[in-house]
Amino acid sequence: MHDFVLSVSKFETLIWKGGFVGSIINIRRLVIQSTRETTPFSKDKVRKLHTLVLENATLGDTLSDFKCLRVLKLYGKSVRELSSSVGQLIHLRLLNISQTSIEALPKSITKLYSLQTLRIEYCHDLKELPEDLINLINLRHICVDHDYIKRTPKNMGKLICLQTLPFFSVCQDAGLQIKELGNLDQLRGELDIYNLQHVKDKKEAQSSNLEGKAKIHKLRFFWSRDREYNDNNNEEVLEGLQPHRYLKSLTIEGFQGKAFPSWLLTTRVAADNLLLFENLIDINLRYCSSCKEVPTLGHLPHLEVLQIIGMRNVTCIGTRFYGFDSESTRNIFFPALRRLELKQMYNLVEWKDVSELATAGEVFPCLEKLTIEECHKLISAPCDFPYLQKLRISKIRSMAFKNISSKLTTLTSLHIKNFSELASLPEQLLQNNRGLMSLQIRRCHELETIYQDALPIILVLEKFRAESCPNLRSLPSILGIAPSLRRLEISCGDEVLSIEPQLCASLSILMIKECPNLTSIPNLQELYSLVQLEIENCPKLISVPNLLGLNSLSSLKIDNCPNLISIPDLRGLDSLSSLEIFNCQKLTCLPEGLEGLYKLETLAIGGFCEELETFPSLSSMISLKQL
């Protein structure tokens, strides 16, 4: 039966690229891949056609010949116009013009009364929808990008069959107010609401009837962040925007009230004593810069992702954050949370531990990733993250970092950036986390040493990166024998770094950058697994070691090494596909063996000495694609 269906489908579909075509009387689906505006298809021949796909093609007024079309799809950047004759396709159910260069839609599309789906995605040049879109009374799905189309057509509330509406942009004008959402009871999936500063009060906000829209699972609220005034009604407006209790994802951005609404602070519904928003999986609170307290969230049983960004007035994350409920026997807080991010909380000083609760219980039993960035004043933080795998820390006080890391034993990834007062990594951090696979240290200007006896982490370490740490004098010497190390990036230090990477047999990527006093690089010949080698911005580097034996090397880049005199022979590098050499002013010749790199696809060279003596023949580089 399956083979029969495939056979029928094959004979009902035609892909036409121009030229002669036989009878198409039984064709139901036609794909035209031709820039010609005329086709050999007469009205009679296409009367059974239900689907037409135009790839970088336009048919002009002949589009009206396809009277029985149910589906019309145009795509390709060369498509710049949709013919007004589209309005004659009265049976059309789906119109898709995504990824085209169409700048305006003809008014005639508002006569497509049977249309159910309108897809306009990634149309960078299309800035607005026709005003009379409300004539499409059967429309169920509108798929558009707010990145390009900023304004919602008037009177959208009349499209009562609408199920998909990605965004609604609020204005004060009649037909563009938030009450237009009130009658759209069939809305489902995701909805973004922009320009909420135009909503006057709680009553107007309630007219959207979001609480009654049970099929919407993701809501995002946006107040314009660049507005010149604060109208002080944010709190009552957000109070009136209470979603349905079974919402799964909530974002609030640009809210300027001092406190979050009661529906976000209350753990239970008084009427039936059930948890409110117990299905929430994802919460994002962004740039709510007037709020002084984070909401109570630790009681939510299914919350997996929590992002709090730009809440600059919060000075303390207190115990209320954990959601202690005297009416519940629960003693696990944030039971499902996997990812927590705190960013740009410039005045946050203290993050209290759950142990300060009278009936302290387990916290963060599932947390895998913790990110804290640009919390410059944070001194105190919890230390109980029993199963944390990824820790990313930037611009906090070292005391808070030491507390957070003091009990960690399950880390696989540690990324430390922009620490002004960190002189060394805590000893126990490296000793206790034997599963650490990635260690990145960036822009830690006071860092001088990394714990030398780091053998426990060396066994599984796959990636090590040290960048812009000018006072770092040495790295752990045993880093050179890391059996699993695959990526090594060094970009710091005023002295030669004492690493012998030739012992890292598994190393596949080696990057050496921004080493101002580096004059030489250790022997690399035993790095049999090396695939990528980059050497950049090393002004005192004189020579590069012999590359003989690096049979796996596919990419070599040397840039801005003004004292480099020569590059070693490239013969034998049979896997090399990309070679870049720039701004090495003392080079007088290109490396030997260049003409024998028959797999080379990319060759980029420039910024040499004016006395460059010879340029090799490229005739043998049969794979070269880019020069």
C-alpha cells in the first residue's frame, strides 16, 4: 500500500524548469523553477491543480489562471512582487511568501475570503500588512516576524477564528488597543504583546482576557525600554494581564513597576487551594529596573529555566525567593530548575541561602547550569548546588565566587571572566571536581597562578583556555600530559608559558594569541592529532617550530607576528585545506612546499615585506576554491 501511495504522489507532482511538458491534466502539485513569466500551462490544463510552488519565479497576471488553487507558495530573494491577480484565487486556503523580497502586499489579498493560513516570515523588505486584513474572516493562522513588521492591522478582534498570532502591537488609536485580543478566544501557542506603555490601567489590560485563553502556552510582555517617561501605571497594567493558570512560559521585559503583580507573588489560588502557574517551565524577567525584590518562584514544581536580567534596584535575593509555603509539607525548593541566570544586577549585594529559613530543606536538586554576570557588588551567595555541571561567572566579588564554589563536586565546565580581584583559583575547586572537561579563564587581570597540583582534573580535561590574564606567570606543568586535552587556547602572559604541548597526544586545536613576549613555541611534531593551529598577535615571535609529521593538520593561521622571519616547510601536510598568513612584515618568502598542497581549498596571504622574492605556482593546487 505504501509503494502505491508513493507512486500516485509521484505522478501527481510536476517540477517544471522550462521547456516542453506533456499532459498535466492529472497534476495536483506543480513546482515551477523558472524565471519565465509565461508557462505552457493553459487554464484547462491546470484546473485540477491544488498546490503551486514558485521558486524564484513570478507568473504575473497569469497567476489568475490557477483558479482551483488551495495552496500557493513563493520563495526566493529574486521574488519582489506578488501580482494583484492573486485576489482571484477564491479557493486559496494557504498563502506562503516567506523568504522573498516582496516589499508590499496587494490589497487584493483581502478578497481571499477562504484563506486560512498566511505565512510571511523572513521577508526583510515587507514592513506592513494590508489594513483590510480583517476581511479574511476564515483566517486561522498569521505567521509574521515582529523584527520586520512592527504594526498590527486595525480591528484584529474581528478575526474570531484566529488561532495563531505571533505578536500584537498595542497603540492608543481605535482598533489597535489591547481589547482587540479580548474576542480571540481560539488563540493558542505563543503570543508576544508589545508597547504595553500604551495601556492605561488594569481594567483596559483585563479587556484582553488573557486569563481565559487556556491554549496560549507562551506569553511575552514588552514595555518599550527607550520611552522618555514612566507613566507609573505599570503595576496595575501587569496586574490586569494575568495569564491562564496553566501557562508554560512567561517573559516580562521593560516593566517599570516597583513590585510584581499579586498573581506572580501568590503561591496558591484561594478558591481551591491549588498551585497557581504550576505548569510554568520557563520564566524570563528582563530589565524590570524599578523592582526592588525578585518574585517568589521556588515553589513551582516544573520550572526548569529562570533568567533574571537587568533588575538593577534589587539589593538582596531573600528567602522569599525560595517560595516557602506554610500550608505545604514540601521541603524541596526549585525542584525541577535546570538553568539559572542572574545578569546585570548592578546593586545586588546579598543572595541568601535557603538554610536561613526556619524549616530549611533541599534546594536546586536538578540545577545543571548557573550563570552570574555583571553583579559587581555581590559578596554573599549560597553554596548548595549539589549537582551543578556548568558554572559561568563574570564580574562578581571573589568572596561570592569562593562561597558558590566551596562545595561543588560535579562540575564539567567552568568559565571565569572579568575578575578584578582574583589572584588564584580556589584549591578545592579543582581538587573536588574530577569530572571537569572545560576550563576557561578570561580577563582576570590579577590572576597569577592556577593550582599546580591539578592532576585530578587533568584526567578528563578536554578544553583549556587562558585569555588576557597579563599577570599569569605559569600554567600547571602537568597540563602538557593531559590525556584527553583536545583544545588549548593561550592568550596571556608576559613571559614564556611553560607548557610542553608536544606531550598532549590528543590535542586537535592549538591557539596561541596575544602573547607579547613570546619568542618561540615548543616542539609540535608529536601532536599527531592536531587539526587546527592558530598563532596571532605575538610581536616578538621569531620562529615557528617544524611541522613535519602533523599529518592531520587541516587549518594553519599565522597573523600579526611582525618579527617572524620564516615559516617551516609545509611538505607532508597532506590534509591542509586552509592556509592564512597575514601581517608578518619580516617574511621575505612563503614557506617551502606550498605548491604541493593538493588539498588546499583556501589560501589567504598579505601584509608581507615589500621584498617578497617569489610566489609559488598554483597550478598543482587542484582543490583551491578561494584565494
